[in-house]
Amino acid sequence: MKLKAIENRIQSTYRPIVEKIANHIDLIDHDIILKPDTRRLPSFIIRFALRTMLVVLFAGLGFFIFRTGPESSVTVLAKSTDIVAFEAVSSTDLLVQTAINQATSMSASGGQVATLSLVPTSAVGDELSTLNYYLNMIEQFLANQSSLNVTLSESELPEYDYKIVYQSTDLSGKPITYALYYNETSVTDSTTFVFNEEDSDNATVWLQGQITIQGTLYLLEGKKIVDGTEEIYSLYSYLDTADYVYVRYETDQADGVKKFFYTVVQNGQTLNKSKIQVDTESNALVTNLEFVEGNAKGKYRVTRGDNGNSQHMDVAYEIQGPTLNENGQIRIDIVTDDVTGDTRYAYTVSPEDGEGDHQYEADRHDSFDEHEDDHEDEHEEDHDGTHPDDHEDEPEDDEAPDVEH
């Protein structure tokens, strides 16, 4: 439509409205008299005014559209591949940390985990042994700005169609690379899941894959579940049906925010449950962790700090219980043994109502030593000494027992 036609349309539409309104306005009390304006404005002024009105109208319409459009509560997870990568890496790392924690507990320490040295004590000190291996997992997600560095490509492994590579850095600047391989198929009546949760009947997409960390191969099973208008992404990282970490990405019924819900199971027993929200603040990632079941309690808000000399993690925490309440701040630095090169987390805890800081140290079990260049060699031989082709005829998924949750 030409500009002249648009101008005529606006005049014919709004002039009757203005005249109708003017006739119903009582201006007597204000000694105002409306008189017709017999002066004729130059045509270029009329055209300028109409063009200005068009600009204002379209600008206002655009502002209204963008202001009232849907806003993502977790903008960092822009794609489904971001969600799958986060679920696979975080759940597998939790599985790794759980196995390491069990091995430490069964060592010469007599079943006691001797990872903390403290002077003096604080309420949050009793939580750090569990929080510690969540921080091993969280650390790698705090390096990126605004979004996860996730790329999807075709798999070089013949048994898998897709490959997702996740890249980041740890607090010391060391590069982190994970590669997970998977197949994705539509769910049919003949689909047999390794794990069955309550709403598996609503699954529409089935994911089967693997990820290797520190030379150990972990299997993955994921589902896309459609529940009304909500899409739920669930994933299991497992060694077997008794040792796994289960994670779901869905809306939290308590506050309506999208979160990851974790269940850590070892030897068939649930060790703890937690939920994690990943968001951005000042163009940096923020992780909110809350323990909801198990020995550890509390809420933790974890950000990546930088004082100009070293990177660290800043944690705001809140612990509330029947007999225990404490709020405060934690600064977490990485300390390196000059002889062995091993790293540990150094905790400086500052309770709001406490007197002075509390110092702790805990083992930092580095899971970040896998690099993409190593994956080709890793898959030449599995962790049990066999070649992947040796497993092709094993009906592992079909014969494994279902696990109800």
C-alpha cells in the first residue's frame, strides 16, 4: 500500500472518532470554545505529521509485542541439545563423585570420610561432604557466559548417529571437553525401556547413548515426555540398574521455574535428592542448588568469582531445620599440593551471625581430564578390555529389569 493511501486511511478512520469525542466534552466550565480552524496547513506539514504518527504507532506496536512476548525463565538452555548435554554431563559426574566417595569411605579410614579439616566448626560444615561432590560438577558450568558451549554433529562411531561435544574450563583455566554419543528414536508400543518412571507411558522420544569419563564408560537412557502442554526431559546415567543418577528437567511445582531434579542411587539405595536451577545474572551463569532429601540440607547459590588474581566460587547458603538454622557466605578456592600436584577445595565459611570465619578443606576429585582428541582411542577398547563390537549381540537393554520410581 502506498504512503498516500495509508494517510487517507488514517484520516478517514480517526477523524470521525475525534469529532464524536469533541461533541461530548463539556468545556463550558472552563470557558473554552471550540471553533473550526479555517486555516489550511501546508500539505508537507500534514504529510510530516502523518508520517510521525505512523512511526509512533508502529514503534508502540513493536514495543507492545516484544514486551508482552513469552520470556524464558532459563535463557541459558536455549536448545534441547543444551538440556541433554547438561543432564548427561552433570548426572555422570555425580555418578563419578559418588563412586569416589564410596571408595574413600571403604579405605583405611575405617569407613569414615576423612576429607574435612576444620577450625572451628559451623552448621554448614556437616553439609560440605555432600555439597563437595556437587561442586565438582557445578564448577565446570560456571565458566561460560550466558549459554553452554554445546555443539551437535554426526557421530564418528558406527553404532551411534549423533555426537554432542560440551566444552568449558575449570576454575584454574584448564580446558574441559566431554563427548557423548547417542541414538534418538520415536517411542512405539514395542519400545522396552531400561528404566521406567511413572510417566514413561507419555514418552515420545527415546535416547540411548554413552559417555566416557576418566576411562570409564557410562550408559545413558533419556526420554522426552509430553505431559499436557509441558515437555519433560529425563535422563539416566548408569553403570547398572542399581547404580545410577536420574535427572529430570521440568517445572518446579513449588515456584513454577524450570529446574533439574536429581536422584542419586547407589547399590539400589537412594543417597540424596536435589534440584538445580541454572540461570544468568550480569551475563554470567548462576547455579541454585537445593537438597530436598538425604543427609544434607539447605539451599546454595553458586557463582564464579574473580578477584583479579585467581578464580574462585562464591556461595550464599541457607540452612533451616528443626534444630539447625544458619545463613552465610562461602568462598571456595583451589589449592594445589606442591609435591603431588593434587588439588583440594579450600572453604572459607562466614556465617552471618557467627564470630569470625571457619576454614575447611576437602578433596577435589578432578573429572575434567577428558579431551575430545582422546575419544577415538577410548572407544577402540572399552573399560573392561573388550571392543565395542563385542557387545553388539548382547541384548542388554531388552533383558535388563525395569526399575520403577
